[in-house]
Amino acid sequence: MAATAGLSSPAGPVDRDVFAEGLLEFLRPAVGQLDSHVHAVRESQVELREHIDSLAAELCRINEDQKVALDLDPYVKKLLNARRRVVLVNNILQNAQVL
């Protein structure tokens, strides 16, 4: 009966601290791995955004320099829309990243 009473009693502050520390140590590797993956994705998003900017600028330059009436503006707009989405994803990742 004493053992049953011991199980039903509320955990003390020391027990909670030990549990919290154990849980933290258990989750620390997963959080660290997730953080490093988020950082890698953010870096690739920045690189992708730079490539999109470069390609959009090159398309604008080609569009201005060409003599044939080929309209590249829709493609530039699509690239800029993709860039906007990349920036949005990067901002979300930045806000979600554990510091």
C-alpha cells in the first residue's frame, strides 16, 4: 500500500528538474541536427535567390538588346515570382531556426 501511495504522490521539484534535464538531453541531438539542416537550406535558398536575380537581369538585358520581337517579360515575371517565394521560404526558415 505504501508503494501505491508513493506512485500517486505528485513529483517534487527535484524530480521535475531531473526529468526536464533528461528530456533536454534526449532531444538535443535531434534539435541540433534540425538546426544544421535549416541552416543549410537557408544557405541554398540565398544561393538560389542570387541565381534567379542574375538570370532575370540577363533575360532583361537580352530582351533589350535583341532585334527580334520576342517578349521575355512573362519569363522575367515568373522568375521574380519564384524569387519572391524563395525569399518567403527563407524568412520562414529564419524565424523557425533555433538560435
